[in-house]
Amino acid sequence: MNYGEILLYYLPTPIVTAMQFHPNELMIIYDSATNSGKQTKAYAYSVSNHVNDVDYNRTRVSKLMWKEIINMLNIPPKRLLNKADPKYQEKVRGHAYTMEGWLNVLYNNPDLIRAPIVIRNKKAVLCEKPSDIFKLA
């Protein structure tokens, strides 16, 4: 298949487990309940006709995929998280996690992600502003 695909396994909550893309495809991992998520999604559709939007409120992102995303972003996992969130303060602050520990935090608490993540051609950007998506162009 030329276009590649995202494999979804439908359990109680679907899980995104592997990443293969069409060359023009954008993947956005976001919270559809936030303004920044909605705006970044709109920007994604303005940049590409091939958008795979993964709302982490409806679809779980696998630990393997989180590891790939961290590698593409080239930042420590802790920088993905909203440190001002009370849930972060309660569950994450003050802990020294291994990489596996961080993957568990991301897998089980995607709501702590501080901004949408957009991926294109094995490059990723944490979109703290919706216009950050243009860094992938």
C-alpha cells in the first residue's frame, strides 16, 4: 500500500500502535476539547489534504508510539507535560522516572500533554502556538 496506514486495534479504547505515512500526511495528536487543539487541527487541514487526527480523549497512543514521538521531538519526555496541572503536581512532580516510567506517564495520562503534537515525514513539533505547525514545512 503506497499511502501507509495507522493501525488501530479496537479495544474498549482504540490504540494507535504503529506509524507509517503518506509523504504528504500530517498526524496531529491533540485534545479536541481545547482551543489550541481545535486551532492546530484547523491549521493542519490548511497545510495538507492528508491529515490523521488522533484525539487522545478517544484514541490511546501506544507506549511504542510515544517513544517514537519523543525521539522525533528530540526533547525529554518531561517537557511534553503541563507542570501547572494539579494532576501533574500530584502524580508526577518530584519523581525520577526511567524512560519506561515516562512512557507509562504519557500512556496513562495523555491529558497532561501541554500542547498538540504534529508529525510529518518523521519530524515532529510540539505546537505551543497553532502556527508552530509551519515549522514542519
